[in-house]
Amino acid sequence: MRTFALFVLGAALAVASGAFVPSTSQVKYAEKDWLHKQEDLLLLFRHLYEKDWNPQLVAYAKNFHFKESAELFQHEPTVQWAEKLWSYYEHGLLPKGEVFSVYDELHREQAIALFRVLYHAKDWETFYKVAAWARYYVNEGMFVYALTVAVTHRADMAGFVLPAPYEISPYHFINTEVIQKAQQYKMQGYYGMKKVDGVYTVTIPSNYTGWYMHTNAEQKISYFTEDIGLNSYYYYLHTDYPFWLGGELFGLSKDRRGELYLYEHQQILARYYLERLSNDLGHVPEFSWWTPIATGYYPDLQYYNGHSFPARDNYYHVDQESNYREIRQVVDYEKRLRDVIDQGFFVLPDGKKVNLSTPESIDVLGNLIQANPDSYEHRFYKYVAMYARIIMGAAIEPVEPYQVIPSALEHYESAMRDPVFYQIYKRIVAYYHQFKEHLPEYTYEELYYPGVKIDGVVVDKLQTYFDRFDVDITNAIDIEPEPYVPGKYEGFGEIEYKPDPVVIKARTMRLNHKPFTYKISLTADKPAKAAVRVFLGPKDDEYGGLYTLNENRENFYELDYFVQELTAGKNVLTRSSVNFNGYVKDRTSFYELYRSVMAGYTGAEKFQLDMTEAHCGFPNRLMLPKGKKGGMPFQLYVIVSPYKAPQVSQYTGFDPVLSCGVGSGARYMDSYAFGYPFDRPIDEKLFYGVPNAFFQDVSIYHKSEGEL
């Protein structure tokens, strides 16, 4: 059992409504037994595409008799899923080296079986033996996917750190020419590389597809859409709430998962729109199934097996014979969704009506649109987003079910690279807005906080720039494996790890911003507990015209959110961007993480556990859009509201120092609707009239490296 030495540095009660990262400055330090497991877990992801890389992992796989292992059959759910997984294995799992996609039904069924066996494993030893077996025998992409979801959802694995997705499989994040150069260094015997601490090391310059080739104007913001931190965030959003996972056992419905699904995508679109404005691109285009898709995409990515990610030409015709069936399905599902939103209810197969007319029904609608297991009905509505991604990705119909070449849209790691991703979700988020249009506008009483008045907001100068970041892509090359010696590693002991003879990095340029502070001055007539929300939104549209607030409300991005104890009289609330809620810093590289784990294991230093790199957080670097060199106008909106406690007290049932609390029902600080007060139509006479809200004009300046 894991134990921790606890050192409390202090705690802050706050959480962002967008990313929902537990906000606490508590720190815990891992003990030796935990670090041993953490080391072993990290090694499962190293050199993913070489099954013989580590001889002890090979021994675990070959000595583990899956079918006869009694330890798997302690819990009834495991028996069922273990038998199913073994049946897949005997009759043909997705072969190693082929491309895995969770959107392929057969791939998904096999991945779910592996996930279930890992999730229900009765202890660490069983879990690790199954994982080692799967690493050797199961398709690489399927193995990583199932293992990641299992680690995310097992309560006894809270706090364990996985390598960053872009280090596990650089093929989904780093352009082909960079991977090619890395492999050339290896094939040429590390010629031209220098040794650092006895290890051959090289850093290869990398850029985005918008730099390498220009297919359309959308490539101007490839620095944002192809950002590895942004794409990792979206990947982890899915592993937290997979569209196929749910039910009472996992408790995801307790997290308002349907509402969260819609709101997260609405916020992604709002943030994307701010970036578009910074590059003079304007609104996100809409599309029709019956006219050519104007926006093409050349991903410049290549799978490990040598196949390139499918490209889509500008003015791609989706209404071709191979897509007729899928288009007919998605059009039917879309119409059904629009109809039930407008009529305010839908009918189950047994004739029971489900209400869709209350504010709380947004959760029901989100589940319906995602078609997850917590939905009331997934026979009549199904996967709108899935079919749209498959159609728009322009992948070729495979000859064999195990020889698929999915598009970038069909992987959560790479979907946000494609500009059409945002067009698809603009269409889906439109259902969210359609639903909200049927709700009454917030009244003055619902917006007003009696006795509280904001006197002013002061913001530091906002500056963005591009900085350098080195990505470890060593997993993209094969190294010489250590020979497996039968009988040498029969027991379940400590895995020996020899450091790689080479480290290869890709140097990327990423959007970042200088730290800044804002101050809210307000007056309260008595002590009170308040919820403070801060949004960033456009001032003008792409033509330089002023927006009306109601038409602009969907473009406000939630920048910060916190709970504050107010005192009677004058209050000054000071917030630093370094500590905004919902954001996380860059992930520690594999080598640095492994070094820290081993230093903690040997006692050379303490290994710190906290939420500063939580997988459920949005990259801190990307909180601000790029802006422009001479400054670009935006506006901050601040509203101070009465605190409304959630149904379940925050952090109940999980440790916020170690876990994001997925499935706990206790992730949120208050009970307001996500996006309040911009989530409903706005009566501008009331909205501008409440003294507890404030608009502040700001400008964002983009500076070159030399200017900084």
C-alpha cells in the first residue's frame, strides 16, 4: 500500500470552471515503495514500438499465463472481461504495428476489454503483470490507450505520473521531416552528435505545417492548433471522460459530464476564436454536407508503420459514394437533436418522457449528444461527432479491418491540428446554444449581489511572445534491445533499466506570455463569501466593428475563477497569472522525471507530488491569445456573485493533492451553471446595470524575442 510523508505549505480554495484542476498548494512527498511502482510504470511506456526492449518486461509477459492466472478471477467483472480479452487474443487481436483508432468499433471493443482487466486487477502485482503481458502481445496504440485510461480511473493509482503523450508517441505530434532526421542520426551511427554526460545528444529544429507549406489561410495559426500542450490537454479530456465509459461503477455522471462535455468544447471554440482574431481570420467557417469543404489540411505526420496520415485537399467533396451511408446517419442524428431541443423533451423506447426544458437538462442533452453510457437513450441519437470526424478526415476505406489509416481527426492526440475540428464542434456547440436560447434570460435578481460594488479593475500590461521548448522524441527511434535470457527473470522483482545511449529532441517554438497581475477593487457592506469569475472576450469583430454583447457572449473565454471571503468595506483582490486556477505548467520530460524518481528512491532528494502538472489542466502558456505587435483590444469581464455551495462539498472522496477527482462528483467549487452568466441570452439593460460586474478594456501586445 502506498504511504506518503505529508508537508503542508498551505491551501487555497479555488477551482477554474473551464479545466477544473484542484487548487491547493499542499505538497506530499512519495515514499520508497511508491517510487518503485512509479519507476516500473514509466518503463512500460519507454520504446513503445520495441516489444523486446527490456528483457525483464519480456519475462513478465512470457511467464504470465493469462488464462490460468487465478489472481485475475477474484472479482466477477474481471472474470467476464478476462475471458473476452483472451478470446480476442486467441482469435486475433489488432496486430502489432497496425494503427489503432478508438473510433474503429472492433479496435474499441478490444481496447475496452483490456482496460477492464487492468482496471479490475485486484492488486499492483496483478495489474503490472497484465500490463507487461499486454505490452508484449497487444497492439502498441491499443496498449497505451487502455493503460492510460486504467491508470486515470483506478483510485489506488492517484498521483502516479505518466510520460507526456508527445513523448510516448511523437508520431502524433511531431512533423515527419523531424522524425526522419532523428532516424537518420540513429542509422548513421549518431554521426554529428555530441556526447553529454556520456550520452549522444542532438536537438533538431522543428516547426509547424503552416511554415513548411501553405495550403490555406488557416495555416497562419498552426502554432496554436498544433501546440503539443493543447493537443495533450484534449487527449486527457477524453481519457477522463471516454465516450464509451460510464455507469454507476465509474460515477462520471456525478461530474455533470454532459454539461461539461458541451462547455469544454464551447470554451475551446471561444479560445480558438480569440486566436483567429489575432491573425485577422475572423469567425469559424460553417460547412454543409452537400458542398465542397473549403478548408483542406495536410497534417505532415507519419505513423510508425510508415503510412502517412491522410491529407484533405481544399474544396474536398464529402458527398461521394463511399460517404453516403455515414452522411445519411449523421444528418438523421442532427435533425433528431434539433427536434428534441425545440420540443423540450424526448421519448424513451418504453414511452417515458425525459424533460429537456429545465436549466439542469443541459446535462441530459450533453450526454445525449456524446451518446455516452450515462445517456438515457443511445439507440436513436448515437455519435454525431464521431461520424462527422470520420467523414471529414478523408481517410481511405480500408481493405481489411485491421489495416486502417485513420485521419488526424480520428485521434484525440491530433484532432485539434485540423482546422475542420473547430468547424465540426461549432456545429455541435450550436446545439448547446440552441438549448440555452429556450431558457429565460437571467433576471436582475439572478445577476445582482446585494451590497457588493466593483469600483475598478487594474491589469498589468499583457505581452505575448514565442519561446523555445525541447521535446524528447527518442521514442521515435529504435535502439538495440538487451537480449532476453530464459530463466533469468522468473520472479516479480525490480526492473533493471539501462539509460538509452542517445537522447534526441525536437526544438519547437510555442506561444507564451509574460506573467501578469490584475487587481479588483470592490466595496462590500458586510463580510460575505463570494464567487469571482473573470472572462476575456473580443472587443471588435474581424472587420473592426463593435459587437453587441448578446451576439458576442459565446466568444468569452473563462480566464480565472476563485472563491473569496470579503470583508466589510474596501477590498482589493490581487491575482497573479502564475496562480490562475485551471492551468498547469509544462510537463517534465521523461529523463528528468525518471531521474527525480530514482533520486527519491535512493534518498538523494525528495520526490514531490502536487497538481502543478495535472493532466486535467489547460496549458498556462496559452491563457492569452497572441494579440498584435501594436496592441490588440480585448475586454475583461469581472462578476462577483454570491457563493452557492455545490451539492457535494468540493474534494469530498478524493485527495486534491494527487487527483483531479474524476467521477467523484466533488470537482466543482459552486453550483452555478458552467459559463454563467454568458451561458444564456443577455438582456443588455440588466447586464450592464448590476454594480457587482465590471467591463475593463485591455490590449494584448505581441513582442518578438529581441524586443523582450
